[in-house]
Amino acid sequence: MLPIPEKPVRMALIGAGHRSHTIYQPIFEDLKPWIDLIAVCDPIREHADDLAGSLGARAYYDVHALVASEE
């Protein structure tokens, strides 16, 4: 087991398609000690909104806007 850091790494998930919903989404709860998922980015608004909503993250539809937000 890896040691739990003082603060989790803040990250954004790029892509909210099938793999993100079926593989990544179920494991994020277990990764919370290590990862703070703050954003989901996908050009298909419905995908980004759905996954971000279920993970408690902010949805972005353009990677340039995500980077510009400096989150």
C-alpha cells in the first residue's frame, strides 16, 4: 500500500467517453487519498457534464479553456 500524501494531487480528466465512465469513474472514490479530481474536459458537453457531475468536478468543453482557468 502506498503512503497517503499530506495533500492529494489535483488533476483534470481529459476525455469523458466510454472508458472514463466504465473504468475510471468507479475507481476515483478509492483514489481520493491520492487524487483530487477538480475538472473533467470533453468536447461533447453531455459527456463532460455527466461525468463531472457524478464526480463532483467542474466540466470543461475545451482543453484551452481548462488550461486558461489555472485550476
